[in-house]
Amino acid sequence: MATIPLIRTSLLLRFTDFLDQVGVPTVKWMERSPLSPALLNHPEGLLPIVQASALIEQIARAEGIDTLGLIVGQRTQAQNLGDYGLLLSRSLTLYDLLLTLERTINLLNSGERVRLFWQEDAVWLQSHLYAIAKNDAPQSHYFSLMTHLSMIRMALGHQWKPPAVQIAIKPNQAIAMLTDLEGVHVQYDTLYNGIKIPKALLNVPLASHHQAANPPSPNDNQLYTSAPASDLVESLRQFIAALLPQGYPDIALAAEAAGLSIRSLQRRLAASGLNYGAVVEQVRFKLAVQYLQDPTLKLTHIAAELGYTDAANFTRAFKRWTGLSPRAYRLLSRG
């Protein structure tokens, strides 16, 4: 991979909300992972898909919820996906929706590629979770398939079933027992997850355009400017920002998220005149300046958000960057 694949936090929130409802201690699970529970407070933020997927698979196995991704995907609606969901809801017809998904999925998940595969009388909405090993992450594949089906049903209704689907994992009882796919031809162990849609249905308008005279508009500018980066260095910065609240993010985690060895990641950074420690410092400095603009944030809180064990370590680092203490910088910036 030429970048670190990232997802919007709103996707992980779909899982944590459901797990909280059924009594699973998601905060404790996250505290043991590289992902801080505090990230859930920012639905439009970004998370590394590799670590987020690993967390979901671990919880599903430990809690015995083999159908977790299927259940959560079934319950996911456009309004659960923040500004990206609003973007999809603005589509006029099913055809418009499918084209929007194909063009813009990277705004929600840069670890997934969506394409439309056209046949004589049908079109397949296909998605490839290229950042995740097929049979190591069944819940992510379940979720992708069922979420896309939920989006299609914005036009075709909640009871609509496709004539066929593809799922990029081996045959299993979870899919076979799913009521939503009862009577549907299922192709297993495919390269893509896919949903077959008859061409005759493509001009059906979205239900949202019948129900709301003035549907809410997404913050398009924010949606695009905060999207997962398409280059390695910038996506690494986004990765580091996501993991800092849990402490200094180990380079091994970054390499894993990028699908590279540590040495390969170091070589690629060196080609850009950087090293991993320098990128961490850049991210910490940028966030520190941002946080210090808020007079309500205590230095101990800012230090923790930046991955420091205490405020003294943060103060020493900030003095090294600026020649000023955080308190002095805050006073100076107020004018």
C-alpha cells in the first residue's frame, strides 16, 4: 500500500453503540488496544482500518458474536455516517447513489475501493477491502456488504432483496442463516463483496427525497478537507494523531497499518527527507498549538492528548520546539 488506510470514526461507532447496548464493555476493550475511547467523541475523525478491524474481530470472537458485522451493517443508515451519509442522501436516484459511492468512498474509508461492474441486464456494486486479509476479518466484510445493502434500500425499500450477492470469505452459517439474504444466491470466497442490482431499478428515486422537503446538507468543505490522505506521509500524520491519546505510537503499529515492514516504512520516509520520530514531533506540535488556543483545556489534558505521560514532559518538548513554555505561548497568542 502507498498509504495508511483510514476510516471515519463514525464506522467504529456503529459497532461500539451496538456492543454497549448488549452489555459489552467496549471502553475496556479499547483501552487494551491502540485506539483510545476518547476517539469516539469525534465521529468525523479518522482511525486506522487495520487496528479498528482487529479490535472488532477480537471482540466478536471473545464475546461469541459471530454475526456482529452482519447485525451492525443491517442497522446502519445513512444518517449514522455523518456528513458522508448526508452526501449519499442527497442523491436523486439509485443510479446517482451508486455513482456517488463509486467516486467518493475514500471520503469515508480509504481502505475500501468501490466499483460498478456492468452486465447486460444488471449492475454489481462491488467493494474491495484491500487493506484487510479476506478470511482474517469476516466482521469487516459482513459490515461492508450489509451497509451497502442498507444504502441501496434507501431507494428500493427495507424489504428489497438482491438476486445475488458476493462475499469475500469462505462459506459459513452466519450468512446462510441471515433472513435478509434468504432466497438470495450467495457467491463465497470472491475477490470482492458485491450486490447485484437489476438495471430496471436504477431510476428509482431515493425515499429521502419523498420524505424531506429540505434535507440537511453535508459540510462538503469539511468532508473533503478532513478526508483520509492519499499519500503515505500525510496519512501517517493522520494515523499518529489518532493514536497519540494512547501514548507514543510505536513505529511497528504504523508499519502494520501501512502493510509494510518497519525498514520499508523508514526507507520511504527517508526518501521524503523524514524519519518517524520527526513526523511524530510535527504532529504533536501542530496539535499542541491547536489545543493551546482553547483556554478551557488544562495542560495536563493537552499533554495526555499528545501522548505524554505528564505535563512536565510536554512542557520540555514545547520549549524545545518554540523556546517558550506552553503557558507563555498561550498568553502570547492571546495578544
